[in-house]
Amino acid sequence: MRDPIVAWGFSETGTIRWSEIQVPDPFNIMRQAAEYGMSFGATISIGELTSRTIGSVARNDREFTDAEISEVKRAVKRLHILVEPPDALTNAQKEALQLVGDGLRHSEAAKRLGISESALKARLTTARSKLLARTTAEALQRAKQYNLL
């Protein structure tokens, strides 16, 4: 929270040029950024505080135009939507993930649920898709991280 850009992003939503940020900078973060060629910038803050995405862009030659900031905002919004945790998994998806997470083989998990193995795999596939996970292990990790299991 020493960075005024991050502080602004957590306290506000919308877009702002760095030159317009009125947050104190006692650690001279902005001066240090300028020393690395990041003199002019814009920040976009999107989403609820519990799931906030903050994106910034910087350049060394001039302020960003309104059109450029709008384009960056569209990109940040797309990224926010991609990583936004799902609201929920179905009970069927939770059960399938939990059983596989408990170490059961697909055939054992399907038998315990009273469904075919292909139905179990379909549940796991849709859970992976909702969680933007490539593997079931990754889906399990994300579901736990998002408190869905």
C-alpha cells in the first residue's frame, strides 16, 4: 500500500492518469518510476473490492490520450472477466471434484455417485471449464482457493 497507484486502485474504480492521483507518496514511488522511464501513466481499477483488478500502463514521452485509456480499460476488463472466480459450482461438480481430490479413481468416484465414468468426466470437464483450469488438480486447487469446496 506504499504505492499511490495501488492505494488509488483499492479505494476507487474507474480510470485515472497518474498525474491526477491525489494519494500521498511519502516513499517517492512515482519519482522512482519516472527514473525507469515510467513518467506518464494511467491506471484502471475494475470490480468489487473482494475481487478487484488493477491495471496500469506507462510511457516516457507523453500523457495517454482518452482513446488510449479506453482501449486499456477494455483490455483490463477482459482480463478481469477471465480471472473472476465463478459464483458457484453445481453440487454435482463439487462432488466429482471432491471425490477425485480425495484420491478416488474415476471408476471408483463414478460408482460412489451412481453415475457412469463418462458422466463423471463430463462433470469434471465442466468444473475445469468454469474454473479456467487445464487439469483436474488445478481445478481442485482453484475451487479450494475460491472457497467453492
